[in-house]
Amino acid sequence: MTITLNEEQARLLSEVVKTGAASPTEDAGYRAVRALHSSATSSRPVYTQVDNLADLFAKSPFRGLDIEFERDQDTGRDIAL
């Protein structure tokens, strides 16, 4: 199968590869197709399709993108006693 990209699509794909979010170009294309497939096969939001947090992460459209989430350590709050 041959897929032809318009100029904007080619530019966006090139930017994704240059930033290192995906490499090589085939990987970025695969991820895009997988995301499209995931959104097309599901008519309901992901959070309504799961019963627990583990399933939510397993069915997330961001699964496999190696995104690292961080948050600051909770330092608590001052209260007057």
C-alpha cells in the first residue's frame, strides 16, 4: 500500500521525527495509524469502557508513547492549631 501525504502532513511527520518523539518515520506513521484505529473503533470515551484504573492505562491512546509523568512531592500545607 502506498500512502501519499500532503505538504502539511509531511511537515508534521517530519517535526515529530526531528523532536525525537518517534524514530524513524515508519515508527511515527505506525503510531499515527494505531491512534486513528483506536479512536475509530471506539465510539465511547475510554474512561467509560473500563472498570478499573489498570484497564484505563491499558486502553489509553497514549499507551506505548513512552510519556513520563512527574509531579512535585507533596509538601503538605501549614495549618493553624
